Amino acid sequence: MEDPFTHLKLDRIDVKMLRLLQEDGRLTNAELAQRVNLSPATCHRRMQRLFRGGFITGVRAMVAPRAVGRGALVMVGVVLDRSTPESFAAFERAVVSLGFVLDCHLVAGDFDYVLKIRVGDMADFNRLHGEKLIALPGVRQTRTFFVMKEVIDNAPLDF
């Protein structure tokens, strides 16, 4: 069986480093080096290569939504009035400027886009929906799904 990482130019140490960092992004270079049996200098060079190669796209803290007043998770399906490259581009340019949209995905199926939004409560969402979402270019229809329970959120990649 072919190693699935061969075409990516990752070896088993690179894969182990990526897996460890997904579990705990606060590992120091020294701790990471020790856990993958490398010298700190070699580990640092590999980390730089993983960043340059696009295998690691960023590092950030995961903030508890409730702790900052954004405990309500809302998924919004968006249907545009036209399915043209121009209408998609206009929508995408506008949606990236909305700080409350966490994720925006072009999808196949009943919607053109699915948005992931965090708000304080239903009243917050109602205001944003009325003032911002339905005013986005080309929006014909939205369908809102309030998340009742987050079973899995932001899970590490399984590779």
C-alpha cells in the first residue's frame, strides 16, 4: 500500500510533528523536538519548512465563545438570485468584510453558500440578519439553523 504522504513530501517525523501540534499548539520547539527525537535546531528548520510549504497555515488560540459573549452558534444557508461567476465574486467580496462570519463555504445542493456565525443570542442574530445578511449582494433567500448542541467543533484533521 502506498504511503498517502509521499506525494506531499512529508516523512513520518513531519506527520508526527503536525499531529502533535494539532493536539497542542502551545508546544515549545524544545518540547516538540524531544517528542519527535530531533535536535531543537533540526526541529526548528522542519517547522519553517512546514510553514513555507503551506502545511501549517497559522497558529492561534481557541477562545471559548461563551466567555466572550458569543455562545450561540448559527448556520445559515444562502441562495443567490443568480448563479454566475460575477454574482459569486460580489457575494464573496462582501461576506469577507463581515467580522461575525466565522466560515463561508460555496457548496453544492440546496444552497449556494453555508455560513457559520457566532452571536450572543437570537436577538443578536435577528439584528445581523436584518441589517447585514439579507443586504449582501445577490442574496435571494436565507435559511437559518440555530445549533442546539455542539457535538464536534473544530476537530483536528484525521491523517
